[in-house]
Amino acid sequence: MLEPFDAAAASYDAEFTSTQLARWLRETVQAHLATAFCPGDHVLELGCGTGEDAIWLARRGISVTATDVSQSMLDVAQQKATTAGLTHLIDFVAIDLASLPSPIDNSQLTSDNSPFSGAFSNFGPLNCLADRRDVAAALGRWVRPGGKVLLVLMGPLCPWEIGWHLAHGKPEPAFRRFRRGVDAHVGDGATIRVWYPSPRTLAAEFAPYFEVCELVGIGSLLPPSYLSHLVDRRPTLFGRLADADRRIGASWPWTWLNDHYLMVLERR
């Protein structure tokens, strides 16, 4: 059965990954990944998409088990890993996060049946779930005590989105993130239902197994990806905003006012 993101796989890198806006956002996330994980670690990625972060980590000597529900996304990621000569450091596994808990255990994810050093999920795969407690429980089994888990989600309070749509007389999309279960377009006419949990909600869902170490806003001063054409028109202006965005991200209220937020957790 085709997944909604299968429709986006062929064009995802051109429409998002390779844009200047996405590069700025990913650089911020990868700086935190570099702090959390070291060469020789084995980390689990939830929702790897076309494999950009898995490849980035593998080039630094970190083994990655990269998972996604979309086989088409995994196929693109596998081809990129093959081209980069990194297949010995990256395993690709099809996992539906909405089906956790599932029969999947460590033996299907790691060759030595040992816990992962840590885990991460970038740019919103967990927004595709109404509730993330089953994912938290699974990671509680799969990540070793003291291991870091980095989660990047779209938050409910995006200043750019609210301001942009209100300025264009469209209050409904301006406040769409306040509603539960909103249909979002993912490419080629496909849609998927998404939710926008607050940092407080996410922390509570993971609290039985993890404690919050850090919270960082990403994209407080930058537009959402569907407005990346604005960045292309004014690269100098938005470059300055990107620099400022990195400086203020860890400070309140920007930890709550953003397009995405990054939560760093530690396994209890």
C-alpha cells in the first residue's frame, strides 16, 4: 500500500532539502546532533526521509539505523547512501510509527541486539501521530540509560505563519496549528493528518522514560518551508535573520514561538 509520503519522495530534495531555508534549519539541528553523538555510536533515526541526516552522521563515523514508513523515501535514501559509499554504516528499515508498540524488537534493528546509543527524529515525523506515548515507550526499550534522544517537531505557535496568513486575510490557516488533526499537503496531491503538540505536551508524553535536557526554537524568525521563495528573493536579509535565529533559539519565548522546536531528552 502506498503511503502519503511516497508521493513526495521523488521531489522532496528539490522542493525542501536543497533550498537555502532548509539548509539553514538543518545546520542548526545537525550542530546539536554533533554534540549528542560521537564516532562509534549507533543511533536510531525515526522518519529518515531521503536520508540527509543519516548520511551526515555516517560521514562522521556514526552508525545509523534509519527508519521510515515510506518505502519510496527509503529507496531514495538507500541510493544516496550507496553513491556516498556509506552503506556499511547505515541500515534502512521500514517502520510505521503509528503501529508502535509492534513486534519489532532490537534484534530487527541492531545486529548485536544491544540498545542504541541514542535516537533522533528531524522535521516533524512525530507530528504525524496524535499521541507519541507508544513511541516514547519503544525508545525507552531501545535506547540505553543515559542516551540522548533529539526530537524536532512543528510547534503550535509559529509567528511567521500566523502573521503571513492574517496579513493576507486568511484567519483559518493562520491558526490551523491550534486544531487537532489538520490535513497537510505532502506532495503530488497527497495529504496526511498532522498534530502540533506543545513542548509541555511532548515532555509529558516522554516523562516516564526520559527527562528534558534542552529546548531550542528553530525558525522563530524564518518562514515555514512553503514560503521558502521569500528567502530566495532576499537572501541577505534572511541570512541575517538565520544568524539571529540561532542566537535566540534557546531563550524564552522563542523556545515556544517557532516553526519547529528541538527537544533534547536523556534516557533515565
